[in-house]
Amino acid sequence: MRLPLMMGFALLLAGCAGQPPTAPAPPPEPVSSDPQQCLDRTDCTTKTSRTLMFVFDYAEAGGALVQRKGAWLFTPSAAKPSGWPSLKIRLADPPAGRFEFASQCPAGNCRISEEDLLRVYRSYLAGEPCSLLEPQALVRCVEPSPSGPSP
């Protein structure tokens, strides 16, 4: 009687040992509904890269190239008028800093409003960039929605 019981127990242990171990579920990532806010160092680095993509696309669309001084990216005062708002962007300090954005239309008659330009910038930070080159894309550009549950 003991032998079949021992054999059954040994087979049960052998079956359990043959299964791959299950990895614990990764902790949930923090979610911020504000694209201008960094969640951690990696998020800040990613958003800095997206900011650079934004300023290069802005220049490709006709805006002035920006200059950098420390954590600031800005349209130089000597830039010739192009019909685009001037930019002033402060890069966030990792790990939990915030990107600051300001624009101003010096001539008062720019191709894009300051509010629309901020919306496009925030779409870049969120990883869903809206085009500055196509007016139809700008119309469809909406504020990124938070990915977490709403209250």
C-alpha cells in the first residue's frame, strides 16, 4: 500500500517541477493625465526627445529654429518674422519635473493660434503627434485623454 502512495506522490512532485515558474505580475505603471508632467527619469528622457522632434517639425513647417540655453529652448529675438508664434519651452528636470511651454504671436496674425500650438506640443509629448503641415490634421488633433480610470 505504501509503494503506490509513494509513487503517486513522486509523480505529483515531478509534474509540478516540470512546469515553468510563473513570473510575478509587473507593478502597474504610474499614470499621469498631464503629458507635460514626467512620471520618472525614463519618461523625462522620452519627452525631451519628443520635444526635439516637435521643434524640428515646427521649423520644417516654417517656424524659426530654436536656440538652447540651459534647460530652455526658445525662438531667438533676432529671428525674422515667419507667420509662426515664437516658442519658449523649459525642459523638465528628471525624475518628476514638468515641461513648460509658452508661445507668442509677435505680429498678431500667425498661421496657428497659441492654444492650437500648445495642443500640438502636448500631442507630441503624449506620443501621438499631430501634424503642423496639414490643416486637416490640426483640426483632428485633440487633447490626449488620460489612460487611467476616470472618477
